[in-house]
Amino acid sequence: MTDSWARARDVLAAAGIPPDRLARVRPLGGGTYNTVEELGLTDGSRYVLKVEPAAAGLSHENRLLVGEAEFCRGAAEAGVAAPRVVVLDGPCLLMTLCPGDPWDDSLSVAEQVRLRAELGRQVARLHEVAGPGFGYPTGALGPLVPDWRTAFTTMFGAVLDDARRYGAPLPRPADEVAAVTRTAYDALDEVTGPRLVHFDLWPGNILVDRAGGTPRVGGLIDGERMFWGDPLADFVSLALLGDIRKDEAFLRGYREAGGPAVFSASARVRLALYRAYLYLIMLTETVPRAAGPEHLRWVQERVSPELLAALDEIIDAASS
């Protein structure tokens, strides 16, 4: 028996499931931070076990599984397809397994349009879940706070500090990035209620279930980076390296379910801030994760220009 088996048995016991029912432990791909395994039991039931690494990478990457458990709780409250928590046991989180495989290019155009609209409806329901305060529920950057401006500037400042500490390959110095984004912080004051934000809804974290013939959204997974904040922030990963305003199917579904997708001048500034935040994370995390040359090249070719574009949009807004 390997350490994975021993760990899986311990977590099953913590969940009140007889450990001797464990029949299979299988590594799952796709994760870039936590260890992820599928556990199969003798009765045919299947679970997902996530295990945090021993050391955090970026400042906010501490106790991330607390955030994932909070996301799953909120998704259950909203009736959104997502894993359900079985037990959170220290650095281990045991969840139910959602049906399907990550969204890929095998879907037809018609299937994609239908799925994006369904996704929009699910995300709108997710954004109805209100939180007790703003920020990361993990406490990695301190306790939740009563206003979004304080929470987001703390989040942004933390990843800038990480970039300085690691010597991350940014297209502009960290101090310049800080100076530009600071001019846009007044727009954050328009956000008055903390809502559930997944913040990592790229296609790899959207499962598509084809078991019934017609593809459907099987689950929104990997909610470990969730925070309580501005729902608009979710539109960044939902249109990773792109523009959510061009995703007509998603926005139609989002609005049908009551989601307020209004791109006013202030909203566009906030969206630029959130784009800058995510792309800054993507550039900075390459250092503690010891990214290989191929990924480094991709980040520099694809992500750096998007960070610069977000900063330029903030500059243009400040001068107009």
C-alpha cells in the first residue's frame, strides 16, 4: 500500500466511511496546485480527494481547500452543479465526483452555444449567494472586511508583493503596475454586497456531461480560489485572454437568470482591474511553481500582452 492509500483510508474514516471499502486510488490530471485523486469504493461509489501542498506558493495560496469547501457550500445553496463536500480534514478535502469531462474542442458550434447559455444561467445563480464580508474566506490575507475596496486592494497588493519577492517576469515593473491600478480604485466603491466569485472558470474547470446524449454542464469544479467580492470578476476567467462581451450565448443565459451584466464605464474599469489581477497571478506563479520553458514562453506571449492591455485600458479611462 502506498502513502496515497493510507491517506485515503484516514480521510474516509474521518468522513465516517469504513476505510476497508476503498478499492481504488487514481491520480487525476488537470490540477496545477493541489494533489487530486479519485477514490473508488467497493460499492461502486466514487469520490474526489484533494490534498494541499506542504508549502504555500503565493500569499493567498494558504488553506485554499477551506475556500473550496466554501464554494461547494455556496453552489449547493444556489442549486448549481458542483461537487458536494463530504469532509474537510486538515489539508484534505473529500468531495463527491461530478459527471463529465473538461470542456474541450470536440463540441460542435451548436452544442457550445447551448452550453454557454446554460453556463450563464448557472453562474448567475452562483452570484446570488451572499457572503458575510469581502475577501478570501481562508484568512490567508486577513479576516473578511466590510468593503470591497479594502479587500481587493489587499488582494492586489499581496500578489504585487509576491511578484517583487519572486522576481516574477512582469512586462512592467511592479511599482508601475501599482501606480496605474491605484488610479482606478474609486470604481471599486460601487460594489456594495459580497457575492460568491469562483474566479477560475476557464474551460478546464467546467465539466461537460454527455451521458444523456445532449451535452450539459456536469459541474463547476476547482473552486479553491473563490472569494467574496464583485461578481463581475468572474467574467475574466470565463473569457480567459478574451472579452466576455463577445460571448453572446453566455450573457444571454446570465441575463435570463437575472444576472446584471451591464458594462458601464465604471464596470469596464473594474473589469480591467480584475483582468490585471488574474494575469498578474498567472505571471507570478510561474516562479514558485518552477514552470518549464514551454509554459514560460506561452505566458510571455499570451498573458503579458493581456496584462498590458488591461493597464492601458485603465490609463485611458483615467485620462478621459
